[in-house]
Amino acid sequence: MPHLIIESSLELPSETVENLHKLMGEQETVSIEAVKTRFYSPGISFAGSVSGEPHTAITLKLLSGRDPGLLEQMASNLYDRASELIKEGKVSVEVLNLGIYKK
């Protein structure tokens, strides 16, 4: 834990995904050894009324219990870095607190 899931209509370079992965490991209360990152590029995607409009959705899944201010900071850090690295299309970041999680 945490899980960083990156879904993009773009073929992102592995360096971009790795950069976001490492950024998560630098966050307060997070150890890089615990971060699990996955990247998916769907074959078909839509954004609004336009097929193929570039967009990247980042989801960060965390165990509950972190301060809301810290969650906001993590989301902002991810959004800012992703926006720097991914110049094409739009970027979004969602942070989800998990209730029950077993591994």
C-alpha cells in the first residue's frame, strides 16, 4: 500500500510512470517499498464528445486514517508532477481511502 493506478489514452514513457512512482515514495507517511504502481492504456477511450481526446486519470488508493490535509497535499503533488510530465490532454487525480484491504 499505497496503490498508484495510472490510466491514460496516451502511451506514456516508462520514465514518466517511474517518476510518479518515485514521487509517491517521497510523500509523508509513505515508504517507497510499499508503493505499487500500475499503468494501463485503454484501446478505446472517450473524453466528452470527442473520441480519442487525450486524457490521463490517476487514482491513488490508500489505507484510511491519514489527515485530510495530507491527502490534499499528496493529490496536489501528483497532479502538479503529472501535469509537468504529461503535456498532452488533461490530467486528473483522485484519492481513495480504502475500508477493508487484505493482502
